[in-house]
Amino acid sequence: MIKLSDRLQIIHDMVPKSVVADIGSDHGKLMVALVQSETITKGYAVENKEGPFERLRSNLIRYHVNDKITPLFSDGLKDLPRDTQTIVIAGMGGLNIVKILKAHPEKLVRVNTIIIDAHTAVPLARKEICQMGYAIADEKIVKEDDIFYEIIKFIKADKAIITDEDLEFGPILRQEKSATFKEKYQSRIFEIDTILAKGSLPKARIHSLNEEKAKLERYL
């Protein structure tokens, strides 16, 4: 069995039984694990860089899943087959994820689930994907190599009501308030205190930092 990082394992556990496409698949470990766990029997591993694509193909053969997972040397959703039901996009910035999804809206017609791991612009990704006709069904936060990652699962919905607080902190994450969630924002509060303690800041900057600190404390 292939071993996944904690982050990839969380993504794996969110994937429903379906035809899955992993966009930016890199080494293909997620797709291998999904087949090994019998979560999926068919999927597509999409990669647009030659080196990673060759590693991907080699791994699919090495783990004997190349009869179930089709490697595609392609950009984003451009060449995605019509039977795709779940899309995973992990390890990219939120702006790039949104750009990929919006570039080919026709490819989302049969897609019921989108799972993302956005490394930047997470609130924007939440907002844009909800506006595409999806609602947040699950969220997890994990710390890996001193970096916090928010993994979000969207499902197709007629309407998604989401507040500004939901966009920033996550509707599920801020309700669950896991130890990792608290650690993330406690570390930010410590960072703000350190900046304020140095002094010599413009009044507007001090006001902004104090407002941010007060907001974070409300959600801990």
C-alpha cells in the first residue's frame, strides 16, 4: 500500500465513490491510494509538466493501477473526459484553482464534487466555487511542515448561503474549532503582538492590527 502524507490522506478520505480526476496529479500517489482502498475503480490523473508526468506514469505502472487510472498530459480541465464526477485540485494557489475551474465550465456539468487544497487565497476560492453552484460540505485543517492547510469539499447545490465569516474562517472549521484551527489563529495573534511590541508603526497600521487581533479572538 502506498503511504500518504496527512494532508493527502484527508483529501483521500473526502473522495466519494465516483469517477475522479486529480488535476496537477504530480506523482499520482493520491490516485494510487484511491484505487488501493477501493474507493474508485476509474479515474484520470492530469499533469502538464513533462518530468512529473513521467513520474506519474511510472507510479501508475509500478503500483499496477494503470488499467484503472488514465494519465493525461494536459492543462487543467481542457481534455477532461465527460464521465468525470469528482475533481481534486490540491497544492495550488486559490486564484489558480478558480482560474482552472472557470476556464472550462462545460466540464463541470456532471461534476458533483470538487475537493480543493488551496495554499493561498482560500476565502476567494470558497466564494468563487460557491458562486459556481456548489456548497461547502466538509472542511479540515492540518498542519504539515509548520504550514497550515485548509482542505475543502464542495458538493453541487442549488444555493449556497455563505457569510463573510464563513469565507474567511470556513463555516465548518469555525464551528468545530479544532486544536489545529486554534493553533493557526493563536500563532497569528502572537505574530500581531510581536509586531505591535516593536512600536514605531503608523496609527492606521496599529488600528488595523488591533482590529484583526480582536476578530481572531472572537473565533477562538
